[in-house]
Amino acid sequence: MAAGLVISAPASGVGKTTLTLALARAWRNRGLNVQCFKSGPDYIDPAFHAAATGRASVNIDSWAMDRAEIAHLVSRGANADVVLAEGSMGLFDGVAARGVSGTGATADIAEMLGWPVVLVIDPSGQAQTAAAIAAGLRDYRAGVRLAGVVLNRVASPRHEDLVRRPLNDAGIAVFGALPRHAEISLPKRHLGLVQAEEQVEIGKLIDEAARFVAEHVDLEAVLRAAASWAPQSGANGLNVTPPGQRIALARDAAFSFVYPHMLEAWRAAGAEISTFSPLADEAPDASADVCWLPGGYPELHAGKIAASARFRDGLRVFAETRPVHGECGGYMVLGIALTDADGVRHEMAGLLGLETSFAKRRMHLGYRLAELAAPMPGHQVGARLRGHEFHYSTIIAQPDTPLAVVHDATGTVIAETGSRRGQATGTFFHLIAEDR
């Protein structure tokens, strides 16, 4: 039977990912099988989890998924010794309006699965107040259990003592305290962490984090605080329809943002996936019956994409007879042009009239509920799709037939409708699940 824990914090940027990776690798180094999950819509952390554990990690999301779907996904931890769910943002941070089974908050997952929470607390610039924050989080929601805390970025032994004493007085276990250690910081980028595959020394970085955390954190105490857990029997699969029988999937540094559970669900439904690299000027597999361009960082590679004539010509030929769909960055590449952060305009595939620009950054962030006004690969008119949008581009033109009526999590209609022209479709949001 596995031991389940949730790693969370009062806010973003406190060190959840680093602690999760370090714990996972440290326990793996001790011979335990560790399974990780990511709570919320993050496409990057699961790849780091896989690098730390040697096991694929997937997202679980209470706003977009029902309890049966979440139970199905976490059932992969049945043969693990330890199961870790890394949270997003702060423990109780979600959207204002409830989704399928919650607001998207990490606390929803902790309560749903019955897993205690280990809080990462950064007491920089404070001392006793850290205990007040931890106690407030402990008592905020009855169904969420606090296992204890790990202090991160502690300035000195005196600082640690000032923080520890009130935590102990409040009955909150302190599993360890990490002094500032810049060598294990993971590099940032405007959409979050740099991708795991971009870091050639990711294994060494995780090993160093594991060594550092094992030196300063009582790993056995953390493990004892975990809840014994077994997956629900008969958990249903995901409500995901593959876009085709044989899918040509763009996959490289510019096209890497795709939720792992989506690819697994497509394969589980019998679909075959062949990958190709637009940055290597490769065209989609001519034998495929649908082409899918995920999001990523096309703005960082716009010049190379514009110069990849074989890719763009092959994509246009493909779209003459078969569907092509793009998500976020993939949608932008299907458009007519993309202007990068330096103000340079690059010609894209031209299958859609969309034109976007990163010259003036504007953040678009949040859950999306789309009701299709036109079909897209795998989904018919009227389908209700749940996803998440996160990018910094500005729409210059979006002239084609709207693909969907799209609402944010509050129910407000937004302008990012997606587009359809001929066989080409695109959305700014990344698909997570379809309403049952």
C-alpha cells in the first residue's frame, strides 16, 4: 500500500517543485518506488517529476476533471511506495467558481484523496509570523490535514530558532530547515520553469537537491506522516476522445506543451502517435489522418520556424485533405504571422488568418470552458471542452470563423474564441478534458 502526501505552500515561488524533486529522488535513492502527480494545469513540472523518479507523472485537476477521472489517473500509484502530489500556487488558491469537482485548488486534491499536506514555508523577512501563517492554513478547511512544514531559505541558525519555536508551540511539526542554497534553484522563464529536456544536467541538479534536502530534512519523519492509500477500485478512465486513429504530433523545444494524460488517453483509446520536429524542418507523417501542433515557445524559435520551408509546405499539403489543429503556440504557428519580442514579424504557416505579437507582452491566464460552434478533431459541434490558457501574446487579427464560445472560470465570455478555416482549427487554450 502506498503512502500519499501533498506538497504545497502559502504561495508560488516558495520551493514546492525543488522539494518535491528532492524528496522523490532521495527516496528513490533509498530503494523506494516514487510516483509523482501535479495538481493543476502545469505542463512543465511533470517532466521534472519523471526525471526525478523514472516514472511518468500526470496532472490532476479538480476544476477540469471529475472524481472518477482523478481516481483513474492516481491509480497508477498503486504499485508505488510513496505518492507525491505537487500543488500549484498556494494551498487554497483556485478560481472563484467551482468547476467539475472543485475550484482547481491543491486543497481539493488533498481532501479528495485524504493525503496530508507538507507545507513549504519561506520565512524570509519574518520570524514568528511564519507560525501564524502555517496555523491559519492548518485550520482553514476541516477536511485538509497538515502533516507539518519544511522551512526553506532560512537565513541563519538564529533565524531558524525564531521560526521553529512558535511552530512547535502551535503543535506543528517542523520536518527540517533548508538554508539558502542557490545551486539547486531551477531557472525561470516567462511561462514558468525552463523545460526539463532543455537542461542537460537536470539529473545532477536533482541529485544535488536530494543530497541537500536529505542533509537538512528528516525523511523518515516525513514518510511516517504520509497517509496509507490504495486506489479506488473500478475507477473510470478519462473522458477523452483521440483526434484521429493515427496522429502526427509536433514535438520539439518549440512544441512541447501537451498534458501527458492526454497522450496516454489517446493511446489507451487505440490511437497511434508519430512525432515530428518542425525545428528540424520535418513535415508531418503523410500516413497520419490528423496533425496536432501543441503549444510551447514558438516565439523563441519564430525565425527558424519561418525558415523551415519543408515543414510549412508539408503542413499546407497535409491540411488540404486532413485536419490540422493547434493549441496556443501551435495555433499561432498555424496563423499568418507572429511578431517576436524584438518586434520582428515572421511568416507562419498561413492556414489560418490569426496574427499574434509578443512585442507588447500581455498575460492571458486562466481556466477556459469552450462550447464548440464548429467541429475540431475528436470533438463535434456542441462539445464542452475544459482547458487552460497561459501566454503573453496579443491578438493582432483573428478573422476566421470562431471555433467556440469560450468562457473563463467566472462564466465571462472572452475574445479568444479559437478559429476554423477549412481543415485547420486552433485554440488558445490547452485541452484538459471534455465534460461528460
